[in-house]
Amino acid sequence: MGVVVRIPSPLRRLTQGLDKVDVEARTVAEVVERLEARFPGFRERLLDENGEVRYFVNIYVNGEDVRFLQGLDTATKPGDEVSIVPAVAGG
């Protein structure tokens, strides 16, 4: 068992409809790289041109926002759950 990545609806077209994907990764950055290798185009949806998490994308490890942890360097281990959550705007 690796890290379970929960895929939001808007990105499921990249994963052929999968709502979760299992990857082997030690950091959130490695999660992104594994997703990109398996599903090309994923990285550009999550990271900006500077390699930082896009402002309208939230990434959580076991319910904790990586922006308040170590960002993309946040450690992951087998059994962890990484959730990708697009920001929602409205009014």
C-alpha cells in the first residue's frame, strides 16, 4: 500500500475517471511527480511556473493543509491520504 491520492472531479478526466490513485512517494512533491508520470498534464494543473502549489489548489495530507506544514516537502508514508481540493469561489 502506498499513499492514497483523492482526485477531485475536475481532474478525473486526466485519471480516466479514477477518484483515487495509489502512489509510492515520500513527499508531496514526489506525489505530484508520480501523478505526472502516470497521468501527463497533472503537474501543470497543480503547480505554477515557479513549481509552487497554485493559489487556487489546496493539498492536504491526512486533513492537514500542506501550506501550514512543509509545503511540497511535506513527508508522506504508506497509508497516508493526500487530498487535492480546488478552491471554490462564489457569491
